[in-house]
Amino acid sequence: MLEIPQKVVVCPGKVSGEIMAPASKSSMQRACAAALVRHGVSHVSNPGISNDDIASKGVIQALGATIKEQEDGSILIDSSNKKDFKKLDIHFGESGLGIRMFTPIAATLDSAIHITGEGSLLSRPMDFFDEVLPQLGVSVQSNNGKLPLDIHGPLVPKDIVVDGSLSSQYLTGLLLAYAAALDASNVTITVDNLKSKPYVDLTLKVMADFGLKVPRNENYERFVFENNITDKKEEISYAVEGDWSGGAFLLVAGAVAGQLTVKGLDPQSTQADKAILQALQDSKCKLSIGFDQIEIGKLLELKPFRFDATECPDLFPPLVALAANCNGDSMIEGVSRLAHKESDRGITLQEEFGKMGIAIDLKGDVMIVHGGTGIKSATVHSHYDHRIAMACAVAALNAEAPILIEEAPAVKKSYPNFYQHLEKIGVQIKY
């Protein structure tokens, strides 16, 4: 894979042809966790290659699983031999989902575990673990609500009430940890103000696909683990889905700069970010949705749109790139969900798109993007945020002159071959 330099120049131009969407890190990371929890052999095809995916593979290996690369590119995960650890160090890189999901799973072990990460993950709040894990018999010590964490289990499933307003990823971790515990019967996780419900649907689906104990979902408010027996198969097979989060940037590229066929995206997926299709429809681009294939193209004038991204906040960056090309003011709701991402994305988008001549207003929970004013040549900065880098690159397609992106390698977190894929569909990029 091409090493990405710190600065990348994306030139204006048309896109055409067809491209395969990247593997979903949401699906891949959950697959790694489920494969670890089930204590068996799991065959995972279309595995992801992003930094977050690599971090998750490292975590499950640290927790006792073995991974074998297959000739066809798939991987075989074997967690059948349960290992006992007195002491363990786990490193999550910059993966927010990884640390929120695997920490409760790791807490099911009777081990002293030191947990850390790097980059933006070091500044993200971890108060949830300080508040919740002690209620489940786990000792926790954090750095004033931030990394590093030191935990010691084992976690004992109990009836518990948790706050779901910051992220559904904490709930994902608890669901998988309860599934990992043999005595998780007749216990309930009650959740207040749950956000990003589609991601919980994805978690429950992956749990079912891997033959884990799946709780009864009572309107996303109560998740009840009953005294049921799961079907323990000798080996399961799971195909990682195409990624709607990364695919959204390809779809927007087609909508604003030519004609494109994007393959590998399932319109029936439980991934929250498939909601990008609604914004694209509202913008009146040329759009044809088929099974595992979407054809998209630019019409003479794109219409401004209104979109509620509260349940899918990762769509803000591609939505802003789309709105910048619409003739008028587009409104995107859900700004409050952006503060604890790799950057404070509301402010970051306002700052970087402002450099390109696109004014963005932040009014409470609403972002207003003033599109149709022309995209100017500029030097922008990713803020070490993969989705900001990709949004600026897509915006460059209709700029008056090239856009220089600083800290361009940020895309490796979720979509390492993003720039190569842009080149494949006709975009000129200077490294």
C-alpha cells in the first residue's frame, strides 16, 4: 500500500467509472469482538485494513485469540483455548469504538489489565467506566476520567442502568461482555437517552451471526438477557460488510463531480450511515439504488437539504462536502454529537471549509452550510481526523484550483487507500 505523505494536493476534476467501497470498520471491529467472546473458531472474510481494524486484531490477540491469514485474504480467528492472565497490557491506538467495546469484555477476566491508547483517544472522556464497572464488581482506576485505565475483574452481570447519551459504543461493550459471561441470565441493562440506535442494531445482528446470547430489545430502553441456551457451532463464517461511512464520501464525490458506480454497499444494512441516501435524494442528484450497487451522478444544480444526523453523526463531514455544492443553505441537525470525535468536528468543519470559502453557522444543535458560493483553493488541515481529510478532498473536486491537505495520513484510521481510490475514479492527486 502506498505510504501517504504528510501533505497531499487534490486537484479539481470529474470522477467516473466504478469503485468498491471499503470494508466497514464498525462491522470488522464487532466481528473481532464477537469472535473473541464465542470461544471458538471464526472465519472472517473481507476483513478491514484500517488502523482501527489492526488495533482490534491486536487486542483480541492480547486477550488470547490467534489469527491466521488465509490465501484468499480472509482471516481465521481461534479463541477456543481460554487463557489465564495475571497481568495484561492492552493498547487501542486511536480507536474510540475499540476502547469502549473491548474494555468491558476484558473486564470479564480475573486479571489486572492496563489500558492505554494514543493521539486523540488520550483526551476522550472515560468517566463511563469509572461509574459503571465498579457496579459490576470491577475495580477501576483512571487518569481523572481519561486514559490510562487500570481495571481488575471479573465482571459480574447484574441489573444496571446506564446513560446512553454520549455514545452507543459503551452499550455495545456491555452487551458483548454480558454475552461472554456464562451467568448472564435474567439480568437487564436499562439505558437512558440512547443515541445512535442503528449501531446497536448492528451489534445485535453481529452477536446473532456469531451464535452469541442475544438479549431481548425492549424499545432500546431495556436489554434483557434471559436464561436461554445458544447454539455453539464448531466454526462460523462471517463476511464483513461494505462501509457506508467511508462509502458516503465516494457517493458524494459522484453526486458533485460526475458519474460513478459504487459497489459493495448493502441498502438493507443496519449501519446508521446508509442514511446518506436520503440526503442525496433530497439534493436531487442522479441516483439509482440497486442490490450491492449504487449509481450516482451530478445534475445541473444540486438542491439544498435538511437532514437530522443525530443518530449518524459520522455523516456530518460528507454531508458538509455535499452541502457546499448545493445551491443554497442546507441545515444539518445533531451538532451536539460532534464534540468528542477525533476533533470537535462542528468547529473543525466550520474552520476548514471556511478556508475554502464556504461559510458555516453553528446555532445550538443545528449546522447551516451556505452552499453554492464557490469553493476556493486553500491549504486545509485534517486536525488528525480521518473524516475531515476525506471531506476536504471531496470538496476539492469542484474547487476553483487545487486544495492542499495537511496531515493527510489521517485517513488511515478508517480508509487507508482512500486517495488511491480517488485516483482510480479519475482524480488527480499530487503527493
